Amino acid sequence: MSAKAADRTVDMAINVFIFIALALCLIPFLHILSISLSSNRAIMSGEVTIYPIELSLEAFKKVFADVSMIRSMGFTVLLTVTYTISCMLMSIIAAYPLTKTYLKGQKFFMVLIIITMFFSGGIIPEYILMKQLNLINSMWALILPILISPFNLIILINFFKSIPESLHESAEIDGASHFRVLWQIVVPLSMPVIATLSLFYAVNRWNGFMDTLFYITNPKLYPLQLKLYQLVMNNMANDLMQLEGTQVVQFLPESLKAASVMFATIPILLVYPWLQRYFVSGIMLGAVKG
């Protein structure tokens, strides 16, 4: 087999692999979207696959008419924006001094950061701490424990190191302080990695569930993921009641559950196209250099 034929075979294998991976990710999403847009009769008869049957927007109308869903959406947006801004500020402030080789204890601090990637205090000590700080049923209980991601911090440190030191030195010769060098030179040159890491933080918080289950008991502060969990659990409880022969209160239609899932998923998906162009320059440089 010639070299060109071998290359074509490898390219074809890669394309087939990518197509299969794409299908595995896309088909479940299309299935849920189709259910949310189909009639209950088509859903219950099992006719819905990856396209809607008997197109209907009733489920979405009910979701948008639900005040608790809209309130959860508003709280989740506020939580995600506050969390992302707080995380990026702390990450930038932590990463800049760790790029300076003359910082005393730099290697020690790096070792501490890496250790936190493998070990943590555990959920029970963390819960006790949040309770002692009176942060239960507070937005800050969902922000402070995960304020800095060690992985994202290391990427940001490596990106900062890729900026020529001569820029720092020339600014310092002109009288600029470290604070001014950071915010007027380093941060503007690091917008690709900052945009990418902001997306990572935002997606992580938007999809976060376990900590909301532990720290939030007030229904008015339910984020969307916890709200979806309550919908699913209520439906499972109705299933159990039916099996035991008791009276069923009311089943939540499958289309309404699917519409709720799409209601919680689509907003964060819309953020990707705006930041996609930063991915290559942001992550590849931050991960390789340094």
C-alpha cells in the first residue's frame, strides 16, 4: 500500500470515528428535543425517535407559564454570572504572582495547588463549614467552595508565562506597578484563555447539581438543575404510588419533562458559538507552553 493510500485510510478511519462520536452525542439530544416538541399520544405510542411527531409547543408553553421555572432560571443566571466573574478575578490574581520566578515559595505554592487536584476535605467537613458560616440556603455556598479550579489555574499560569518578560520589564522601567502591568498588559493579551476558562467555569456552575442538593433547601433558591431533579423525583414517586395500588395524583407528561430539560440546556449551549473561536488559541497555548 502506497503512502497516499495509507494516509487516505487513516483519514477515513478518523472521519468514521468522529462521525460515530458525534452521533453518540447528538442523537440523545435530538431525541429529547423531539419529545419536547411532540404530542403526548405520539410519545406514549413510542413513535418519537429523533424528529418530532405531531408538532406541539404545549409543553414549552406550560414551562414558560410556570413561575417557579422562570424564577429558577433567573437565579441560575445570576449564580452563573457571579460565579464566573468571581472565579476569573481570583484565578487572575492568583496566577500572576506565580509566574514570577523570584517569588519566594513559588514552587511550594505550586505543589499545594497540585495536591488539591487529588485530595479534598470531603463533603461532610465542607457542609459543616458552610453551616458554621451560616451560608446554607445562600448563593455563596455554591460559589466559595469551588472558587478556583486548580486545573484552570495551571492553564492560566502557563498562558501568562508565554507573554514575553520584556513587556513586563519595559512597563516597569516606565514606572508601572505590578497591578498596572497585570490589568493593562497581561490581561488584555490573555483574552483568549480568559474567555475559554470563563466558559469552563460557567458551564461547570450551570450544570452543577450535588452541592445545590446539599446546601439549598429553600424552593425559592432552587437552581435549574435542582428543579429538574425535583420534577423527576416527583414523577418517580407517582410511579411507586401506582405500583402500590394507591391513587395517583397526576403524572407529569414526558413532553413537559423533556421541555424542562431543553429549557435548562439551551441557554448555556447558546454561549458556545460566541466563545468557540478562542478555544484553540486559549487552551492549546495555555496547556503546552510554560
